[in-house]
Amino acid sequence: MDRNKKERLRKRIKIFTTILKLALLLFILVGLPLYIYFFQPEIIERMSSLENVNAFFKQYKAQSIFVYIGAQIAQIVICIIPGQWLQFAAGYMYGFWLGFLFSLIGAAIGSVLTYYLAKLLGHDAMHLIFGEQKINEFIHKLNSKKAIVVVFLIFLIPGVPKDLCNYAAGISEMKLKPFLIVSLIGRSPGMMGSLLMGRQIEAGDYTGAIVIAVIAVVLFIVGIAMRKRLTVWLDKAYDKLYK
């Protein structure tokens, strides 16, 4: 076989492998959530209220810590699984600090896993579909200071689909270290608020839970108002992370 034929064969194999990787990534992002939604709705139902989540974890008793961390990871990898009630339940079952530790471990593992899934399965596909030049320009933008600020705000603002950002970061080649640190810091206020409310509900202090929710809203508004100062701080942190 001459050199040209070998090169053509190599390119065909690369294209086939790339398409296969992309199909697998799309299955994880789209196919698996659709399968769960239509054929395994009980999984979503188990995570759809505090009572259901507590009942689910009580089945495992001593192993519930590992089940909780696993559920936190699964919720990040499979975006359709609700995550809010998980953290309420962690505050209810483990208290604030242990609940925060377990939540942070699950979020970190889930973020790293989705980041590398996207990098392994989606990187070549993006280059194939959009071309080297466009992707390189896109990567340059996503490795900028502004991108880190955007990532932080995505994870900070309630209601924004955060977990898809993990996949986007992996495809963009944003470096893992700054992405992971900034995303976990961004997740932390929401986690803490949910854990505190779960803890207050466990103690029967519903007034305290409402007060915490109000404080969280006020802090969120203050954060938006002080976004310029926050941007300056994130720029400095970004420079340190990349040294």
C-alpha cells in the first residue's frame, strides 16, 4: 500500500472514530436523559422532593454517604436528574459541614468526569465539524479572563443549567484547574443555602429556613450589584491559577 492510500485510510479511520465518539457524547447528553425521562421516570421522581430523597437514602443507612456522593455525581453527568433536593437532604441527614463536604466531593468528581468525557469524546468532533481555525479562535476566547468570569457567574446564578458548562469546558480545552476551582466556588453559596435550609427543616425551624432563603436572595442581588469588583478579583485569581 503506497503512502497516499495509507494516509487516506488513516483519515477515514480518524473520521469514523470521531463520529463514533460524538455519537457516544450525544447519547450521554441527550439519549440517556430522554431514556430516563420516558422509560425510567421513577429515577426523577425519587429526586423530586425532600420526602422522596430522604426515603431513598434511608434504605442504605450506613452506606448512604457513598450513595449520596454517587447521586451527586450522577446528577452532574446526567443533567436531567434534579439536584436541588439532594443538597436539602444532605443538610437534613448529615448536618451542614459534613453535608457540604460530601456535596463538594460529589460535585468535584462529577465536574472532572464530565470535563474529561467531553474532552475525550467531543474534542476531535468539534475540530472536524467547525475546522481548526474557528475552533482555535473559540478556544482562545474561552481561555481568556472573561470566560472564567462567565463560568463563575453561570455556577453562581440559580436556575442556570450549570452541568452542561462542564461539557462545554472540556470541549473548549479550558484548563481543568481554574475551571474546577472557579466552578466549585461558584457552586458553594447555593450548596450552603440548600444545606442550611435542609438543616433548619430537620430541626423543625421553618422560619429559619425562610430567613436563610431571603438572605440568599439578598446576597445574590448584592453580588450582581458588585459584579465589577468581583470581576477584578476573579481576574487576579485567574492570573495566579495560570502561573
